[in-house]
Amino acid sequence: MGTFVTDKLQQLNNDLVQLFQLDAQALHGDNHHRTSAPSPPNSSSNTQDTLSEQSDLALASGLRTSIEALDFRSGSVPPTERVYLEIEKVEALLSTGSRGGQQTSTMEHLFVAKCTVAVYLNLLDIILNATLPLSNEIEYWQSLRDSPTWRLLYIVQTSPHRIFSLTRSVVVSTRDHLDSLIDTAEDKERRTRLLQMIQYFPEFLKKHLISQPVSFPVAIHYEISSHRKQLQRIKEYQAECLGLLAEQGLNLNSEHLEDSTSGSPSSSSSGSLSFAGENTQRAEKFVQDQISKTVCLMERVLDKASKDTHHLADPQQQKVPSRNAARSLTMLGSLHGVSSLSSHETLDHLKDLIQIQIPRYVEETEKQAEKFHRPSWLTRVWIPALIGYLTLKYGLRYVSEHRADLDKFLEEAWDTAKRFVTDWVWEPSMRVMAIIRHSDDQGSLQMLGNESLKSDIASLERMVLDFGKEHYRMGQEDLAALSQAVHNGDISVVMRAYEHELKTPLKGAVAGHLVQTLLIQVQKTKVDVEVAMAALDKLLKANELNFAFLAVGPSLLLLWAVSAQAKSSWQKMAGRNIGMVSLQMKNSLRQVEKLLNLASSECDGHSNAQESHGGRVRPHSGNGQGTEGGLLEEYDDLSSSSATTPSAEEPLSNSLQLTAERLTRMRAKKGKVPYRTQGLILCEVHLLRTFAARLTRADGLQDKVMEDLREIEESSLTVHQRLRTTNRMYRTYGFLGLHH
């Protein structure tokens, strides 16, 4: 995953390659020429020259080995321990007193530059990563502040420690009060003092605890808010250190050197630099100046931060020290006039940074921040541990006493799950497949056969025709018409005879056709019922697939809901849920936009102030240096203004305040954000990079998001340009949309 530090490493590595690559090639050729040149024998001077040349070759070989050991091409910053070991090796080689030619000097400058880059980027990485635990702690206290439930849990968690501290405080205070009451000259028995302490305890409790105007919930709320504010102050201070180091730190961009050497005849026509002769010295001087300023800036920031951390962690000094620290920290960015350090001095300063200043800064920062961290692991876990212990204890006892019932319950649960899958999922699904493939010829919903209906209709027809022949003496044509009427369901011939026989039922039952007509009607009723059932059978047959889907649908829906919930829970636990990533990125991007909006309002306010004062704005120089050249000129003004002796009416603190505010106005004029804002933006973008690493790489989504984040953290862009980048992210990426 790319971070701000790795991007900075790649940029500085490219600058070093552009500044030193051709000299390194020339160095290889020069060393090869020296190794292949023979020396004449039997000469003492030649022997000394040979020893000196061997020493120079050893120095060049050692420098080359150390330079290769500090490899930046892998994309990872070498640790400070390795840098310190390589510095020790090179110092041992330099202590022999041998100094090579121009190529060896160039390699020495390259080694010093690589060591400085490694220490500088390690420091940036330390400060950047130190803000992440602070952000987590701030979110923890914020959750307690917003949720009464979590606040109540916090009170219960810390109650043992509070009771113990309260008891000890009461005992100590009571004893001290009794010591002030009892005459020390008199010899009192210990039992008497103990009785007096017991008698005085209710009065002390009423006077110092019960009568206090502040309630316990208000005190807890104040404690939580105080811890959060202290951590926020420490985070903002570290962010300001990070912004100052990132913006005013090491800059090896060769464009500044190209501008100064563009008129030289030794410049390469292709645009790449060929530093030979005077241009090589200018390049080395440029790198040496940048390294000296960066080392000086790191020492200033670390020394100032180690001192200010104590004031920031002091609850009694919540306002003034932080502002004074911010103003003085802002003034550290003025690096104009810093003396250039030699290679040996630079290595000594780097060793001091690695061994003393950086560890001291980390130790002091962690020590002060730990005072306001969440309660210890034991304090937060004792309630779940106690509940878990009791649950395990009584649970094991219950299991041992009801082993048979539990076994039966497990068997029934397994059988229920098995039958559910078999009877309500598998078999209905197979039935649906059979219906679709027409493999079930009989039909699962068929209630009667076609042959039975045909036989009943034929029997009814024969019965009516026989009745017509016997009762009405019908001919062939009448019988054919009667057959067609029976097919249509018309048996009115039988019904007329039935009505006639009902007039004399006894006679019709004994000597007439009453019984025959009744039996024909019974057969007709049977046929009607079978026809209705056949129609119903056709209707069910037509909707059989729908009924099959209705049977298997709820089961499949239940399985889908359970599997989807399990998958969502697993993704949340694994951190791969796009919804959770979207929410986290929205929150961080909201903080970035909030910081940029505040900085934009400050920039607009300063611009309006300049216009109201007649538009007196310092023009930009046309040397192509851009913002950095303008800032160097501003630092000249600042250094001259701060160097003046303040008058009696203007104290030194007020002078520093005016100078810092003047620097802020100058930066706002150029669309620059304050160092603290830039540091906070870097911290939030670091979080955004962490969240963006969980996004998919399909269609280059992750790479596009990373590219936009680089634009947001780029300090060379104006505030409005960075705001437009955040707006573009909202428009481009659907998971950051307002209605996602």
C-alpha cells in the first residue's frame, strides 16, 4: 500500500538519481582505469602512491557498498539501525585520513544524502504512525461521550479503581487532619488515634464529599471530555510537526539547479544534467545546503516538541501553552541563514538524531499520551472475564447434569435441519425440475383418469338411449339426436318421464319407470361431478409449477437470508464490507474537506484584507522557482523583522506572535494551508489510504482513488484545487455518493 512516506521516498530517490547517476558512471570508469594502470617497480614514491591509491580504492569500495546497502528502489525506507551501522562503517573508512578525487567526494555526498533521506523519512513515518493510535483513543472517548450506555459501562469498569483511590484518599486526608489536630508533643497511644480517626470519618465524609456541588455524572463527563481534549491537542501538535517537516523538509528537486546552470555550456542538450567540473560542485553544494537545512529543521522540531509535550499534557494549561507552542513551532520553518554542514558534521548530527533525539521524542510523546489513553486492558476486560468465568462454570455444571437431554436436543436439532433441507428444499426443487422437464407424466396433482370419465359418460348415454327406445319408441334419427343431447348434458327426456311418474309414485315405483329415471339421474349426477373434477384437475395441472415454487420459495428465501447475514458478518469481521469502507472513507473525507474549507476561508479573508489595503502584494519572481522562492524571500523578511530588538512597549512574545501571524498571512496569500492543517490532512489521508487498500482493483478503482488522495495531500496545490479534488471524488465514485 502506498503512503505519503513511500511517495516522498520515490520522489527523493528520483531526484538523487538525476543528480548523481552520470557521476556514478564516470566513477566506475575512473576506478576501472585506476585498477588496470600498472605501477613501475623499485620506487619508494611509487610504493606510497600505490598505498594511497589502494586506500582510496578501499574508501570508494566501502562507500559504494554502503550506498547499495541503503537501497531505495524497493519502495521501503531503510530502518535507522541500518543507517547508523552504515554511518559507523563509513566513518571508520574516513578516519584513515584518505580522501579520493572528485568522484569519491561525489559518492560521499551521495551517501550523506541517502542517510539524511532515510532519517528524514523515518521521522516522518514515526510521527505519521503516532497519530493513528491517538485517533483511535479520541474516537473511544468520543463514543463514551455520545453514548450513555457506554459511559455507564465505563463507570462500572473503573469502579474498583475509583473505590480504592477514594478509600486511600479519605484515609490519608483523615490521618493528615488528625495529625494537625493532635499535639505532636504529647505521646498518644495508637489505639486512641485509631478511635479518633473512626469518629472523625463521618464528619470528613460529609464535609468533603457529600456537600460537594458537582455531581458524579457531571464529573465523569468532564473526565471523558478532558481526556479527549488533551489527546486532540497532542494530535494537533504532532500534526503541526508533521506538516512543518513535510513542507519545509528535504527538497532535492534538480529544477532549481537547472535554472542556475541553464546558461552553462556544459548543460546537456537533452535536458538531463551532466554535472562535470563547476556544475558538479554546484550540485554538491545544492545537496549539502538542503541536507544542512533539513538536519537543522529536524533538530529544532524534535527539541521543541520534547519540551512542549509536557505543557500540552498539563490539564492546567489548556490554552496559552498550545498557542505559544504553535506560534514558536511555526517560526521554526524559517531556515534562511542556516550554516552549511560538512559531511562529517552531518553524519555526527544524524547519529545524534538516531540515538538520542528521535528515541527521546518517541518516549516523551508516548509517555505523555498514555496518561489520557483508555483504561488498561485489565480494567476493560474484568467484567467480560467475570461473566465468562461464571458462565463457563455454571454452564459446565449444567452440561454435566443434563448430558442426556443435551444429546437428545442436539440429535433433534440435527434431524430437524436435515429434514428441513430434504423435505422443504431438496425434494420441492427436484419436483420443480421434473415439472419443467415434463418427466412426471401422471402429474402430481391429477385426481382422476380420463378413461373413468369416458366410461361414465358412455354408460349414461346407453341408459338414456335404452330409456328412449322403451318408453318413447324412438327411431334412429331421434336416437341420434338424443345421443347428441346427452353429450351436451341434456336429459330432459328422462326428466319429463320422471315428472309424469311422480304424479302416481306408488304405481310408478311398482309398475312404471320411476326407479329407472332415478337411477339415470344418479348416473347424471356422477358424470357432472366427474366433469367438474376434471375441470378442476386441468386448472391445478396448469398451475402446478406455481404451486411448486410456492412450496420451495419460503425455504429458499430463509436459506438466502441466513447465508447473506453470515456473509455480511464475516465481511465486517474481515473488514472487506464495501459499506463499512464507504462509511469510514466518508468520515475521513469529511474531515479533510472541513480542514480545507477552514483554510479556504482564511485564505479568502487574507486576500480581502490585502485588497482593502490597496492590493500591496509581493510579486512572484520569474526565476521558475515557484512557491519555494517566494517563501525564501518571505523568510528573509521574517528573519529581519524577528531579528530586531523589541521595544519596551512590545514584548518578545508579542513580537513572535506578530511574526508568526505575518508568516501565516503570507502563506495564505499563496493558497498555502497552515502547517497544522497540512499535518492533519496528511493524517486523514493516511487513514483514507488504509481504507482504500480494501477496495477492489477492478477497473483500476484502487489506483484512481490513490491518485486522487495524492492530489489532496500535495502541499504545492492551492486550497481550492484540493477542494475540487474532493468534489471530484464525490462525483466519480459511487460508494462515496450521498445516497449510497
